[in-house]
Amino acid sequence: MIEVKGLVKDYGALRAVDGVSFTVRRGDILGFLGPNGAGKSTTMKMITGFLRPTAGTVLVGGHDVTAEPVAVKRQVGYLPENAPAYPEMTVEEFLGFIAETRGYRAAAPRQEHVERVIGLCHLGPVRRQSIETLSKGFKQRVGFAQALLHDPPVLVLDEPTDGLDPNQKHEVRRLIRQMAAEKAVILSTHILEEVDAICTRVIIISRGQVVVDNTPEGLRARHGGARLDEIFRTLTQTDT
Amino acid sequence: MTQIAPIFKREFLGYFRSPVAYVFLIVFLMASVGCAFFLGSFFSANSASLESYFTFLPWLFIAFVPAAGMRLWSEERRSGTIELLFTLPVTTLEAVLGKFLAAWAFLCLALLLSFPLVLTIAYLGSPDWGVMASGYLGSMLMAGAYLGVCSLTSSFTKNQVISFVISVFVCFVLVLLGWSVFTDFLGGYLALPGWLVDVVSNFSFKPHFDAFIKGIIDPKDIVFFLSLAGFCLFLNVLVLEP
């Protein structure tokens, strides 16, 4: 579903992403790991078409993101870091707006899709509250609901469990695992246990380059059964 | 282009979801009608026209249009929603047009809320309805041109104060260009050739708008306002392209 080839992004003289390549198939849950500033978010922003790559290509469902950005955006559900949303809108209004831009113009299908994600993300109690009054956990779930609204074949989630309490984290992981069979999922995280809990593949990125692309089990086997956080530290230590 | 509708709707209603719309509309009405009454001697002029209302609009717009337009893109950048907006299946042009049209509609609403003045005039005298309509048309077109400038400047920065100040400055210059003091300065002190002074002063809002107040609807003036707005929006799209 997602093919990333030789992706490069320069910010002035700084090379944030340096030749990243990988593919994600349907059914994969790819955990994107790396220290802060390693280029995780930048890579995700290029996959979703928000940033234009300096070099390299991204294909999503066969469409090139530079040549056909709108076709790519139709297939992708994206949760940006910190789950931005229009603060003055209520949860219902906001999801209604997302549904309209996703092409559900008539009232009935729009309502149906909004109701579905409100149920899925347990937003019922706050549906008529404006987003600026919500707690971090609810805001994060609104962002998640927005990404799931059109039931996209590709999900790109930038730190989906950030700011959630342990129960909510568990719930979000359950949801991702449940949907993963028909979707290609990329999620970035700092939480290594999360990778063990849900990911079928791990990519560790350091200084803009992929240093590991493996399954969690394969990774552990190669490092003599070490814990994931120990492996992570050895591989990315040069950054700190 | 079908994606303009939801963006327009969200942006337009967005003004009313916060106190912005109410504060803006009330203060704009007090200022614009106040100018007509106190500076423009609306009553003692003893003429059944809105000239004293329209005359002050180019000056009022310098402050008020940037106030309505400064949030268009700065706010999206500051809150990070720009990332959300541009990962929805929307082209940059659709987003720019949707937001611009929403803000323009809001400004037109602000202008039309001066309708009690029209009723007063109709009650007290027998106005020339054509001249009045042409004045309103001109005001709306001029608001669009100001707003194009503001939409462009707000796309440069995530700071609304910077966006406001730059917009006010550019709009102010665009009004001043046609002022006789300024053209005399260009022609006399800088000794620029007459044709160049004419070209520069032709970019001023005021002479184009003054024709509308007098009831003259010249296609040239319509094209001026629309093309100025269009050019600014074109640059706006270029600025926002990834």
C-alpha cells in the first residue's frame, strides 16, 4: 500500500530525512521509532502530502504523492502530532466538517459516518462540547476519530497514544489491532512497549536514516534476546 | 472546485462561533455610521444619499479588513490545523478560495447591516436607488481587494499581530497612492514622468471607488478590484504550496 523510496528532506542546510526507503503492506502495523528529531514526523508529513520531498518518491495505493496529492489524501487517514483541530468548533461540528470534505455531502451519510467514529472513539459524552474545552485525552481521540472517519485503507498516526492514560492507551491499541487486518498502518511512538504490544514491524530511524527494519521478534533475536529499550539505546546512542 | 463549499461554510460560521463576529460587526457599524453622522454631516448635508457613509469606507477598511482577514492563514499556522487542512483531499486553490470567499461574505454582511441608514433616507427623502446600489457594489468590490491583500499577508506568518500590522501598512499605502499630496510628491519632488505618476496612482483604491459613490459603474474599476484580489490570491496559493 505504501512504498517509500529514497526519501530526502532538507531544511536549508539541515538534512532531516536522508534516503529513507521502506514498504508497508495491507495488514502491517509498522512502528516508527527514533529519538526526537530523528525525522519520524517529517517522513510522515511527506507520506501524507503535507511536505514536498526534496528527493525520492512516495507511492500510496499506486499514486505518487507529488504528482497526485489529492488521490493520495483520499486514501490516507492522518493523525498529526498533537492532534490539531479547530478549537471553536464542537466535536460534532468538527467531525461534520471533516465528513463534508471527505465527500459525504448529504446529511444522512454524513451523520452516519460521524456517529460511527463518535462510537468508535467514545466521544459521546463530549459531542456537543467545543474542542478547546476538552482534556488532552479527548482531544487526541477527536484527532483519531477524524483520521478514521472515511475508513481509509492507509492510516498514518503520529504518536497516537500521546497524552492518554493507561486505559485509553489500551483502548486505542485494541482499536488499531482490530482494524489492522484490512489496512496499512504506520504509527510513530516513543513508547517501546507499544511496539511489542501491537506492531508487526519495527523501523528505527536515527539522524534521518533507517538503522533497523525488522519484526520485533527478529530484532530481539538478532541482539541476543536483549530488551527492546536496550537495543534502541545501542542503535541510536550517537544522537545524544 | 466542489471542495470550496465545506471550507467556505466552516470559515464563515467560524466567525460566529467565537465573539469575533459580534465584536467586529458592532464596532464596524458604530464606526462607519458614526463617521457618516459626525464627520460626514449626514443630516445637515440635507441630501438623500449615502455619500457621507461611503466616503469614509476606504479609511475604515484600512483597519477593519485586516482585522477580519488576519486570522485566515496565521491562525491555521499557529494552531497547526493547516496540517490537517492540507492532508484532507483539498487543493491549495480550493482552500484559498473557500476561506477568502467566506471572509468576503462576512465583510459584505457587515456592509449590508448598514441598511437602517437606507431605510432612514427612504423615509426622509427620495433617494436615487441606482446610485445607492452602485455605492454598495463598489464597497463590496473594494472590500474584496483589501481582503485579497490581507489573505496574502496572513499566509506569510503564524503571528496574527504581524499579519495585522503588515496588512494595515499595505492597505494604507494602496489608499495613499492616489492622494494628491502623494502624487504631487512623486511628480514634483522626485520629478517622475507624468505617465509613471499616473500608473502608480492608478493602483490606489480611492479613485476607483469614488466613481462607484457617484453612481458610475465602470467595467475598468470592477476589473481593477477583482484583478487585484485575484493576483493576491494567486500569490497566496504559491506561498502555501508545499
